[in-house]
Amino acid sequence: VAGRHGIAADVIGETIPEKLEISLDGRAAVSATVGELSTAYEGALEAALRTDPELVAAD
């Protein structure tokens, strides 16, 4: 799109339906579906705040 308007821009990626891929030095560093990422995001705070009752009682 930028080229059509005379604007120089480097290509840094491309869109892929329902998937996120991040490459580093030509190798995939991250590859996950949108569903996998959504599940991880939705449960992240709860998982981070969850504690093991036995560990809390030991303090």
C-alpha cells in the first residue's frame, strides 16, 4: 500500500489468517493459532494469582 502512494516502507511481516508467527533470523520463534493465544491470555491473570493452599499454610 505504501508503495502505491510513493512512500518507502520495509516489509516486516505478512498477515496469516488465524495464526501468529514471529521469526528471528529466518527461524520461527513463535508460532501459535489465535485460539491458543486467546486461551493463554484469558487465563493468564487467574493462573498468576492462583496459589497452592499448602504453600500458603506453610508460611
